[in-house]
Amino acid sequence: MARKRILLVDDAKTSIMMEQMILSRGTYDFLTAKDGLEAVETAIRERPDLILMDIMMPKMDGLEACRQLKERDETKQIPIIMVTTRGEAESVEKGFKSGCCDYVAKPINSNELLSKVRKHLGELEQYGKGSSDEQRRSG
Amino acid sequence: MNKDAADRDTYVQRVREGTRQYIQELLTENEKLRLFVATIEGEKVRLEEQVGLLREELDSHQYQAAQLQDQLAHIEEENQRFSEKYVEVEQHNANLANLYVASYRLHSTLNRQEVLDTIQEIIINLIGSEELGIFELQPGHTSLELVSSFGIEPERYRHIALGSGLIGKVAQSGETYLEESSNGSGNVPTVDEDHLTSCIPLKVDGRVTGAIAIFRLLQQKNGLQEVDYELFHLLATHAATALYCSRVLVGVNL
């Protein structure tokens, strides 16, 4: 089975590295982008299976990048999870309005991130009963 | 007369014969019943033995069931313990990953601006605060200068005299300041230090070279956690060394 590809978008290298470390528990390949513009270009070119998107970034923020990707036929089906320091309800709502399918607040909880990534990659159903323990642990 | 006597005798004979046959039939029937009773009693004994065996079996099963219940409870308890241990190990792994990433990033460059950016990234993304200031001790060791900041007004913190306010005291004493454990310490924050959550002295070879001030934590962050203290400890030495090395390199390149 082909390895799933995840596009990690963040202007902070520390954040990208942390996400890679957490997700290295699964078997994924990673693509990276340091701003919204690069994220849109990479997503169109590479068609990743999932995108983890920061909001506050130079050139183009994550909300705009998310909106643009959801408007394009070739990228609109890619699930986008916002990963950001903005955890307040207002920001979460803005994120969902832009078209993201989930939200993870920083500092990242590794179990939460892994669980949401697996959920949106459809891996929890695939693992079936075997993964239910992990889900429970992740809350 | 003789005929009457003869009839009577015949009648008596018939009655006797009838009675004898009846008694014989009763005896036969009695014998059959006795055999039947004996069979039933035998069956009863056999059934009682079977009941006894079944009772023993039942006791044994009940004992086994109780044992299995105990084992199940024990396994469930163990499972719960392993589950908790798993979560603990996962947390520990996550903490180690945080520390690894922070340490790796701090020492991955000698570019001063990148080091400062990395310190900011660690505080924003791993600790969870978007209000921070990075200070360096000035030559002469009488004041701190703000060399990088995020989310605060830089002008308010540009220069801090050594020993002045919480940040100045941290740089003077070399002791980390934590808001949650500062009650009764006698340290008085200045107006600008109102929301100071923590202040970490930067040290190279035990000598203070600066300080990192962390103000308000992110809204979703419920106080400092164990890994944050580890990160403070790491920043105190590794950030200081990284900054020092980058400054030395700037000097060498000049």
C-alpha cells in the first residue's frame, strides 16, 4: 500500500520538526511549505493526502490558503487540519469557515494530533477494533 | 340335609379356592411391587450418587468461576495499569521529542538571527506563549538589553538595570522566576512585569549572560507543565550557549 503523504505548512521550522517527530509514529511521507502561497503551489503540484496548516504565516496566511485550496477542483477533497496558537472559539470558527476539517491548538498534544490525522486519513476505520484502544487513550 | 351340607361344603371350597387364588395374586403383585420398590430405591441411590457428583462438580465449577473472576479482575487491573503506563510513556516520549527538537534547533545554526528566531519559536510553539522578550547582559554587567521580542512593546523593556524588577533580579541572582511559586518571595514586579509567567536566566559556564522573559501564556494553555520546566532548564543553558556562540562568530567574522 502506498505511503500517505502529508503536507506540513508552518513558517516555524521548530513546529514542522515537532510535527514530523510526532507523525513519524505512523508511516507517512512529508512535504513542507513555509507559507500559504508555497502551500497552495505544493498542494496543487503534489496532491498530498492531508495538510497540516498553520494560520499566522507570511505572504499568505493559512485561512486564505485553505480557502484557495477548497475552491480548486483538484485540491478541494484534501482534508486540511489547522494547527495554530489561536485556540479561541472565534479563530476556530474562522478556520472551519475557510474550509478546514479539524483544528489542533498549540502547543501540540501528540496523541490528539496523531489521532486526528489518522481519523481524516480514514485510518481509524481501517484499523477497526485494533485502534479503538488508542482512540480511547487519545480521548 | 345332606344336599344342603354338600352345597355348603362346595361353597366353602369355592370361597377357599377363590381366597387362595386372590391371596396368591396379592402375593405375586406384592412381589412385583417389592421388586419395583427395590429398583426405585436402587435408582434413588444411583441418582443421589449422581446428585452428589453433580454437586461436587458444581462446587468445583463455582470455585473455578470464582478463580476466573479473580483472574479477570487481576487482568483488568493489570490492563488498566499498562494503559496508564502507556499514556505515561507516550507523554514522556512527547516530552523528550519537545526537548530533542528544541535542542536540535538551537544548535542547528550559528546565525544569530536564526538562533533568536528559534528561541522565539520554542517559546511560542512548544511552551505556548506569544508574549516574550530575550535579553542579553551588556558589557559592564550593569544592565540587560532587549535583543528580541514577540507580542510585547519593545520600548517598555529596551533596557533593564541589573537587580531591578523581577527580570533584573533573575539576571542578578541567576535563579529562575516562576509566577506560580513566587508568593511570599519578596520580589516585587514592576508595572511592565504584571503578566510575567516566568523568567529564565541564560547561563554559560554558570555565568549569567542574559534572560528570557515569558509573559502571558496562550489562552488554551492551562498553566505550566512538567515539560515546560525541562524546556526552561534547556533554554537556560542551550539557548545561552547558542547565543554566545553566534555572537562569538559575529566577532570572528568581523
